[in-house]
Amino acid sequence: MDNDFFSNKKFLFDLWASSYDWLFPSVFYQAVQKRLLEYVDLPERSSNVLDIGCGTGRLLERLATQFPELRGTGLDLSTNMLRMARLSNRHHPRLIFIEGKAESLPFANGQFDAVFSTISFLHYLEPQQVISEIARVLSPGGRFYLVDITSNKEVEPQLLPISPRGIRLYSPNQRQLLGSSAGLLCLSHHYLLGFVLLTIFAKP
Ligand SMILES: C[S@@+](CC[C@H](N)C(=O)[O-])C[C@H]1O[C@@H](n2cnc3c(N)ncnc32)[C@H](O)[C@@H]1O
């Protein structure tokens, strides 16, 4: 995939990072994350989770507070988003933040009990590649929590011309197909806020 695409996305989120947690949209993102927590089910023992496109790390912060044994890794394309995440990390070394791309995850097979993606999957040009990577790093029985704005267009993903190369919205059915082509089972869908839909997948 061309480097311009990643540089443009990175540039956009690097610019946004320092105001991300206090601008109006973050109120929306944080409300979505709070609702998501109502559906999160993690193993009793200390679990190891990954947040892809973690931004400023707010979701991992919430998870680490709710699950005191949890260890978490946040991965993001944007150096500045990660800088903000590290600055407000109250759970180091249980939480760590690293730079990388969702399309090629720098982790071993079966390393995580759960993977999260909130309002980030819609940015990916190669969703199939990303979901295969997620399936690879999940342990058997692990869960993938996908939270994004959904669409009711069934033929192909709805393309909105915002952000470099647009964003892609997937219907519940399209999500299910994406998951199954990577060997993930779609367990359920839940509307969190307006058109923001949580889809929960399991790795058999
Ligand atoms: C709208 S923000 C959402 C951040 C956070 N998940 C939240 O809910 O507040 C989208 C994030 O995805 C990251 N991102 C976009 N494309 C990415 C990619 N290919 N790999 C890793 N991160 C990516 C951006 O840098 C940005 O931090």
C-alpha cells in the first residue's frame, strides 16, 4: 500500500492529537467507550488486550481501571496521539503504547485475549488484511470488539469523502462476512449511540 496514504492519515491525526481530548468530538468518543464497557467480558485471570488505533489511550485507561489485573497495549499510527497517551498513562507498566500499523501488527500469534477497535476501522483501506491480522494475534476463545459507525448499504461499504481517501462504513452483514473470511465468528451486534454499532467476534 502506498506510503502517501499512511503519511496523510498520520499528518491529520498528529495535528488533532493535542486537542483530541477536549474538542467536542471527544465527548462523543468517550460516551461510546463508556457504553462499550457494558459489553466487555474478559477472562477472570489477568488478561492481555490490544487496542488498535488507540488514539490518546482513553479506552485502555478505562479498561485498566475496571479490570485491575489487565495488561494492555495501545497501537497507533500517529506519534502525537501516542505522546498524549503516554503522558496520561496512570497504569504504566500495565499499559504500554507503541507506534505501528493495523495492517501489519508487530505481535506474535495468539498473544491477546481481546482486541478492540473504536472509531478506527473505518479508516483502513485494506479491512480484510487488518481483520486477518486481528484473528492471527487473538488466542483461541479470544474476542474482537469492533466499534464503528455503521451503514445500511449492503452491496458495498459506504464511502464518505472525509479524511484522506475517505472512510468506509460497514453494515452488520458486511462485518459478519469480513469476520468469517478471517475465521472469526460474529456473536452479536449492539447499537451504542445513534449509528455507532458494536460487533463482537470470537476466535473459535
Ligand atoms: C478517530 S481516532 C479514534 C481513537 C480512539 N480509538 C478513540 O476511540 O478515541 C482514529 C485513530 O486511528 C488511528 N489510525 C488510523 N489509521 C490507522 C492505521 N492504519 N493503523 C493504526 N492506527 C491508525 C489514527 O491515528 C487515530 O488515532
